[in-house]
Amino acid sequence: MTKFILRRCLQALLVLFVMSFVIYALIGLMPGDPLDLMIQSNPGATPEVVARLRAIYGLDQPLYLRYLHWLWDALRGDLGFSRTHSQPVLEVLIPALWTTCKLMLISFVLSVILAMVLGIVAALKPGGWIDGLISLGAFAGISVPVFWLALMMILVFAVRLHWLPASGIANVGDGSLLDHTRHLIMPVVTLALANTGGFTRFVRASMIETLRMDHIRTARAKGNGEGRVVLVHALRNALIPVVTVMALSFGTLFSGALLTETMFAQPGMGKMIYDSILSNDFNLALSGLLFATLVTLVSNLFADIAYGWLDPRISL
Amino acid sequence: MKLRALAGALAVTTALAAPAFAKDDLVIGVAQFAPSLNPNIDPTVIKSYVLDFAIRPMTAFDKDWKLTCLLCTSLPTVDNGGAKLETLKDGSKGIAVTYTLKPDLKWSDGTPVTTKDLAFTWKLGTDPKSGFSNNHPWDRAKSMDVVDDHTAVLHVSPIVTDYNQWDQLLPAHIEAKAAEGKEPGDYLKATLYNRAPTTVGLWNGPYVVSGYDSGSQIVFTPNPAWAGAKPYFKRIVIKTIENTAALSANLLSGDIDLAPGDAPALTIDQVIALQAQNPDKFSYIFKPSLTYEHIDLKIENPALQDLRVRQALLYAIDRDTMVKRLFNGMQPVAATWVNPLDPNYTKDTATYSYQPDKAKQLLAAAGWKPGTDGICRNDKGDRLSFEFATTAGNKLRELQEQVLQSQWKVACVETVIKNEPARTLFGETTKKRSFTGLVMYGWSSAVGESPRKTQFSDQIPTAANNFGGANYIGLNDPKVDADIIAAEAELEPAKQKPIWAEMQKIYAEQVRVLPLFFRAEPYVVPKWLKGFTPTGHGDYSPLWVENWSAE
């Protein structure tokens, strides 16, 4: 097991290195210059001023040289300076990460719990009315655009009912746990609903397949109750493919919740990465994307470890 | 049991319900966040808007578009003797501008604002390593004499008409440490405006930044050292909601009070729709601004080299109706780049009202006759067809584009829409002048700003100037160049006017650009907010925030 983890860690480092170069090159190949927007909005931005700023920000150097500088500093623990925020990258990254962690972890756990319950219930009587209802809900969750769902929630719970705040992370001058919770409810529910549909379909399909297996028939023949058969004998096996899907989703959640973050004004990683790419903030975009890659790699590693626990026949 | 559950649900609902909103707070919703707050670095519209609550520039244009002093006792001009022409030691001509700072000005830690701060800011602003990029560059002043704590003379050279317009000062007693770095860009990394904007003493306006949640909101509270009129609101919050549909919903839910038009917030069509649905809930203001929406023509295109074709393009479009239908008539049709509210505006220019028949006549005279498919052709059989680009994803521009396309088609002109994301359009296509026909976008300028950047021949973007200019139309007219030089050097407003009139006349006659309209800034204002006055130019409404109050 230790050897496996070490090997995967080394692979992860190699992937991160390759990704850093690819991301840096792709951002560099995008049209335009980081200072274009400034030129547009600033009457004082003469060609001389722009040339001076390019030199200060190192934008007058070739792309490969800028990358090498970044890499050298990154290896020494310095992820560089965010041009748009005028702050070290870590100082921008950490608050965004914290916001995302709260949002993602809660919504992920919520959607996994919901998907497990709904997927199992649906799988018990495939084709029955309960299965039909759950499948309908799951497809609705998959199909409904997140921005529309978010907007509807704002209109119902904030505009009409005034139960919840429409956006933000806390009221100014409050910041209590209750206040934070109120601000989290709608974005968490939106994200959870969007993810639950897909997860439910996977759990259902995997459970239906597992419940038809020989060892389940044996477990029933041995006189085990239906609850024990489903939760102990079937669920553990059914989880193996589900874990892969969830692990992959977990990684993308860290960078992919852009719409939810934008709609509910949650300053998280998705929004930060998107803004930094648009504004050609190389250091920030690169660090954010690498972090999302790292989360994906780590969650996959955990998924692999979980396989061993779920199915002792799998050797790591 | 059921009753207990119901009571529990009610209790939870009550606890979750939004608290009643007190009017000593004002929450403003914007669609962008100001990621850094140093007033002299990387100025953007949102940053300038935010800063106007807390730090005052030396001078600003007021709601009547008159230049006024905010930090000084009176505006120095040649007429009042505050500015005097001089010959510098190297023999060049210059102008000495004397400023006297208001005696009661203080930074938010109680330290007086003095000429030490002016000298510090000027010195830092003239240091190429500092990374300053403010609207009114400090290096216009080649030297500076400090007379006393409140009076100083800036020696501006060469002579420029904006000699008496200057931006925000920086507190020497706080920022001096950040300016100690020797390497280029050190100040950018060390300035407390970016690193710790809630530091006491950075601000000299009616409010100070007391909370800064990156990407989310900025909180202002009254500046205890402010000597001017006492601001009414105990707290002003600028909340960022990037999605404008969500921003609109936040207005309706009461989570935000005000959507400003002078900062990025709701678009004009969204405000018109909001007004139609909720006519009595808010006050709606549409303030014509300096943002000039227009279409640049690629003059190298053989068809566009003919003035008659360019004129026909303008005669063929009904700008008045377009503005009425799309924007409820709120955006004034433009004749040139100069806004009618600008002191240098002239109405004595060629105008091109909607005359489709005249457009067809001009095209026929230029050798373009309608073909069987309705599109004009010349003797060689070339179709009168142009690529027409604008910013992809900008709903309003795409709508305008469709209207214009259909109107030109009636006049036998084909336009092929080729939209690009803003980043590509401005980063490559206009910057490198690679468009082949028409390109539609908006351009913001300051009151009385010289058109040098967009019309002077040395501002045509080329590899030689590192694609630094914004003369995307490739205008290279010695007469225009001479007029720009003359307008920039003429200090007497009365003598400036005829030069500007000449420039506008040439612009309208040559039709290198198709003027569309001046964008109106759409404001959604709570009915209880009093004293709020939009300006329509780059010195935004919060510069007079101390006049705002709740009824």
C-alpha cells in the first residue's frame, strides 16, 4: 500500500509539472495582452506608459522565460504575485479556497447522502412508481441549468418569501454562524440538486446490477434480512464504480462551480480562476488550475484506496 | 405532535427570515469587484467608482461638467493667475500651476494633508519604476516647488490643456515605506492600498474602507477626520454580484438598494425591463454619458475609400428609431465623438438623417448598382459586402448589429457578421487593425479630452509602437494632426472652441467612423435616497457622497 501511494504521489508530481507548462502555454497563446483592458479604459495610457508597465510586469519577456521564472520561484514555495489583485497569489487563493471548501464539501456530502438513499430505494423495485418518480427527479436535476435553478431559488426564497438572503457570504456586521448558514443554504442546495441527479443514476444502476449477483442470492438464502442484504452485502460492491464517478466529480467541483458562485456572489475558486484567465493574470490562473488538478489527483488516489477497502480482491 | 412540528418550522422560518433593513445603511450592487485599491495603479471604472467614496482627487468635473477643486482652495487657471506661462531652464515652454490645499484636509488617522503628500505623490508618479498608470499622469510636471505646508507649484511642460487636472494624493507618512523598494514594480507589491486597504490613514474622503472581502464586498464607514459635510449613512456596502440577472433579483428582494449606472451593474435593457415591471418600486435615471458607441471603418478597403459609399452607409441607417425602439430613446444619437454636454461641442457639423433613397443614389453615383439578389455590384462584378464585427456575447450590440444589417441590406449593402469575444476583438483585431470592413464598439473619454489617442497619425497601432495607439481607423490627416496639436496647446477656452469645431467638422465630413449614439448610464435608485446626482462622466457620483441621505 505504501509503495502504491508513493508511486501515485510521484505520478501526481509529474502530472502537475506537465499541466503547469500546458496551462501556462495555453493562457499565453490566448489573444490579447493583459494590459489591453487598461489601455481601453485609461486615457493616460500612452504607448510609453504601456511599454513601461509591460517591462515591470515582465510581459516583455518571451513566454518560456516567464514560465521558467515562475517554475523556479514555485519550487521555492513562491507562487508569484497576482497582477490584478496586486497581492501574493497565496493571499488571494486561500480565502477563495475556504469559500469553495465550505460550499463544495457541504453540497458534496449532501448530494452523496441523497443519491445513496434515492439510488438504493429506486433500485429495490426497478420499474416501480417510486423508481419512476426518483428517476424523473434525477433527470430533472441533470437537465435543469444551474443558473436557472439558482435564479428561481433567489426569486422564490429571497424575492417572494424573504426567507433567505439572495447573495453573498454574510451580512455586514453580523457574521454569526446562523448568518453564514443562511447565506449558504441556497448555493449549497443548488449545487447539491445539480449533482444528486447524476449520482443517483449511478447508484441506482450499480445497485440493480449488484442485487442480481449470485452472492446476494446466497446472502438471502442464508436467511439475512433484506436490510442487511442491501446495506451490507450489496451496497459495498455497488459503491465501487460509484466511488470513481464521485471522486472525479469532487475534483471538478473545486474549479467548476462558476455559475453557482457567480449567481450567489460567492467569491470562490471557480470565479477566481475564470476571472484570472480572462484578465490574463498568469500566476493566479495557473495556481488555481493546478490546485484543481491536485484535488482531482488526490481524490482519485483516495478512490483507489477506497477500492481496496470496498473489495479486498483488488490489490493495490 | 403535528402542532409541535409546525411550531418548530415556524420558529426556524422566523430565525431565517431576513432582518428589517435600516436606512442608515446603503447597499450598492455592482457586477465587478475592484481587486486592488491603489488610485494610481491600473485604474478601472469599478476601482475609480469605489475609491470615490474614500479618497478625493485634487480636481474633478462636477455634475454640470465644470472642473472644480476638491482638495484645493481654488482652481488655478491662466485667467485667475493661478497658472502662469513660463520658460523652463532648458528653453522649453511650460506652465507653472500653483495649488493651495484646503487647510482642514486630513487623512483618516488625523494627519493633515499637506504639500509633503503632494511632493511624495509627484515624486513617486514620475519614477518609471513605480508602475503608476493613472488617468492624469504626474510626469506632466517636470519639477515642483514647495512653498509651504499648503502651497506648491507644479511646473508642467510641455503645455497641455489639462494642466490643472490631477488625481489623488497618497499619504507620505504611510506609503513612504512601501516606496522604498529599488527594483521596478516593488511599490506595486508593497503599497498598503492593495495589501491592507483597511489601514487607518490611507483615506481622505468622507468615508474610509473598513471592510474588504476579496471578490465579495467592500464596506465603508464614516471618516472620523473628515472636515466636510457629515455623511448621512453609517455604513455603505458595495456588494459584487457578477450575474446581472441575479443582481436584478437582489434589487427586488431588497438585498441591495442601489444599482449604479456609473459603475458596471445592470445593462440599459435590463433597467428598462425592470422599470416596465416595477414602475413605482424605484426611481430610474438614464444619464447620457461620454461612452461613444460607433462603427470604425477600415479605410484601406477599396469600397470604403470612396466617401460616397461611407456617406451612404450612414444615410442608410435609422439611428433615431433604433435608439427609440431598443433604448426607449434614452441614448442620444451622436454626430461625432464629442458629447453635446462637452464644452467643446459644436452643432455645426454635417448630419446624416435616415434617407435610404439618398443612400442608394450615392451608391449608384459611386458605381454600385443592385444585382438580382438585391446586393449592389460594381462594373467588375464585385459585391458590396463588408465583414461586420462586434463583441460576441454583448446582447445589445448583437441586437443593434441585426437592425443595422437589415437596414443596409435595403440599401443594397451586404454585411457579414463576424463577431469575436471582447478579448480577441480588442486584443488582436482592432489592435492590429486586421478587420476588413466594419467594427462596432464603445469608447469612453474624459471631458474635454484630446482625441489624440484615436485620431492622431502617430497613434495608428503598428509593430513599431508596439501596437500601443488606438487610432484603429488609421486616420493620417496632417490637418487633423495640426488641429490636435493646436487644441492641446491652446489654453484659452474661447480659442479652443473653433479648433475643436474644425476637428468635429472634418470628422463628420470624412465619415471615417459611423457615429451611433452616446450610451446612457442606467441607474436604479431607491425612492428614499436623496441628494444623489449622476454626472455622466468619469468623475463619478460618489465624489459627492456626503450629499446623499435617506428620506
